[in-house]
Amino acid sequence: MKISTLHYITTNVEAAELACQGGVRWVQLRVKNQPPAIWKQLALDTQAVCRRFGATLIINDNPALTQEIGADGVHLGQEDLPPDEARQMLGSKFIIGGTANTFADVQRLAAAGVNYVGLGPFRFTSTKEKLSPILGLAGYAEIMRQCRATGITVPVIGIGGIALEDVAALLATGLHGVAVSGAIGGVENPAQAASLFVNELSAVNRI
């Protein structure tokens, strides 16, 4: 199961479309405080965009909706359904990701059989309501060192206020990739911003 090095997190279909135009091939739909019918329609519309571009669609916090529409997977926060229970519900064909802030979190998620871990935040971000302690570059370096020392190989994705100029240093810590939201969706030309991230990740990974 291939986990992209660039995860784009969005709340709306139009932003997903623009990001995919720029080369994004992994979209996480994060919907909060919406009625189930609206959430489902957003998911279906975003799924249509992802299918058109050959992109992976991950639904945030909602294994039942993931299963209902046949999305590619689900991302679970620390207060959501435990990953092992989500796996029992979804089976082996769906991608399951989990949120971590510490090495202990990564250990727990890896043991639960997640396909990837979203580790953060890197720095302060206004897109997250309940922000965990900031990791910074040194925090990532230490957690990834611990992963190597204990043989944990699950792909770890950095998240939280990441900018284009952070990518090379973050990947140097051993991260598999990065997840971004505002750095693509919050700029004047999201498609161009997405393309810059795709190119930077490709360049770093070729070194």
C-alpha cells in the first residue's frame, strides 16, 4: 500500500480540485460540525474529484462514512474510534491513519496496525482547534530516532504549519512526507503552490 509523501487536508471540494490540478494525489477531507447529509455530499463530491485525478481520498474521523461511500481510507484523531476497532469495521482493504504527538503515540498506533501516522504539530497552526505541544524540528528528529532504534517502520507524516521551505529539513529527520492545508489552500494560486510542494518532495527524495 503506497502512502503519498504529500497529504493535502481540506474542507471543501473546490480546494481539492485546485490542489489536484497542481499534482496532489492524496486528499484528506476534514469536516467538522456539519449534519451527516452535508458531510456525505461533501465526501461524494470530493471523491468524484479524486477519482478524476487518480487521487486517494481519506475521510477524517468517520469510518462509517468511509465504508458507506467506498473512500480509500480514514484518518483517526486521538479522541476518535481506536484504530483496531476501525480495522475490524473496515477490513484490510482500507487505509487507516492515526494522529500522534509523542513517540508513545507512534508506538501505540504502529502496534494497532495503522498504515501511516500523522505526527505533529511542527509549529503553531490555526486550522486545529485543540493543538498538542509543538514538536519543532528537534522533536521530529528525536521521535524518528526512537522509531529507528525500535524498528518501527510505519510511514510518518509531519503535520502542522509546514511551509515549502521546511520540507527538506523535515524529510532529513526520517519523515516519510508532509501534510499541509493552508500552505496550499490558503494562498492565491493553490494549484501552483501544490505543484511547488510536489516538485520539492520529488527533488528531496531523489537526493
